[in-house]
Amino acid sequence: MNEAKGSLRSIEQKYKLFQQQQFTFIAALEHCRENAHDKIRPISSIEQSYMEHHCSNATDRRALHMFLDLCAELSRLCLRFEALHAGTPVTNSLLDKCKTLVSQSNDLSSLRAKYPHDVVNHLSCDEARNHYGGVVSLIPLVLDLMKEWIAHSEKLPRKVQQHVSEPWKRQEPAAAAQPSQTRGARRWPRKRQCRQLTKDSLRPRGKDKGSKPPWRPPGGKL
């Protein structure tokens, strides 16, 4: 959980840097829309084709890369959250919303980040209403959902918070006890074998070559 929280804080720091370049980001989107002759529809998603075919300069490409990298990191963090614990109806619902928002096929045009976020307020009325309000609202909305997911997850019992791929660790004590039992079981045949050898060694052996016959008194039997 601590590692996931650290990853979320790192993304938040990168997003703060991205916020400082929101004007550059909006300008890059505007240039791409002009080059693609797509000035009517609002920005509903950031497609890779925008960068491959309609991004005209390095500054625009860098701004779009920052946005796409943040979306990719948020998507990977969703998978890490999913692996932390099996989830509850509340946490699963929050995580599903996050995964839907960062999906490349998701329609962003209707999204609007509200107070305390002010990303939409930095846009002109026409831009916010018709073109860029959804795309600038995406990241702050996902970050809010992830913070809420962490808040709910930290209230769960520690057993629930264990990694979903770690049940095998709980089986280690039982597995560790098995070799000792096996070793203990192996001692019994050895003891029986030793006792058997001891009895065999006490039994009189047959006449061996080079061995003397037992002493007998003259004219009598033993």
C-alpha cells in the first residue's frame, strides 16, 4: 500500500508540472485540430494519430507526450491497485471508474472537473463549453478517485489488504513443517535397521573359511 501511495504522489507531482503548461497543451491541441481539419468536434480522446500525423513542432509534441505519459501511468497504477487486495463493492466501483476514464476509447467530452479544481476556469467560455473542458478534467478526476480508493482501502482489516497473489506465503509454515516430519519419519527405518543389524550380528554365523570350529570336550557333546 505504501508503494502505491508513493506512486500516486509521484504522479501528482508530475501533474503539477503539467498544469503549469496547460496553455501550451491547449495550443498544441488547437494546432493539431487545425492540421487535421477537425475544428468542429470537441476533443473526446487523445489519439496517437494526432501525434504521428498532425503534430507540427517539438513544443506541441512535448506537451502532448506529457499528457499521454500521465494517462499511461494512471492506467498502470490502476492495475497495481487491483493487485493490492480483492476489493469491496465500494473500492471496486471506484477502480472501475478509474479504468474507464483512462481508457483510450472513453469519451472525455462530457467530463468537467469542479471545485476545488480550477482547470476548467482557466479556459475561455467557448473553449470550456465546446472543445477542451473534458480533456483537461480527466487527470484531476482520476486522481480524486484514486485518493478515495486509498482512503477506503486503508480502513479495511490488514488481512484484506494483503496482496491477492500472496496466499502462498500463508502456506509456507505448513510447507516448512512437512520436511521436519519427513525427516522424523525417516529415522524410524534406520533405527529398525540398526536393531536388525545388531540382532543379526549376535546370531552365530556359519562356518567361514579360515575360522576355527567351536571347542568341544573330548568324547562328549557340547
